[in-house]
Amino acid sequence: MMRKEELAVMRAVAICHKPYLKPEEALIYCNLGRTQFAKKCEEFGIVKNNSGYYKRDDLNVMLSGGYQSNT
């Protein structure tokens, strides 16, 4: 049986390889609080897709401080 710590590490690794993240996973991936995350997403124009997921590539651009055009 796996320990709690091992399960947490496995989930963290899985999050890093998923192309789309649930809102809770996106908060963990970005290591931001809910309010900070919402402000950053608004600043960079990042929105959830129709299924309610965030695109990991968009989050990477946000975390790197890069510019993303909205075209």
C-alpha cells in the first residue's frame, strides 16, 4: 500500500504532464492562492475552456512572465 506522501508526489508529477488542468490543479501547479491566481489570469487573459480546464501551456507563459497575444 502506498503512503500518503508517495501518493502526493505521484499526483504532482501527473499534474506536470497533463496538457489541461482542473482549477484546483492549476492552483497547485502555479503555487498561487486563489485570489493571486485570478488576478494573474485576468492580467494575461487566461480563461478556462468550455470544459472548465486551463491549458497548461498558457499557464507556463503566465509563470514565465511572457507576453501572450490574444489573436
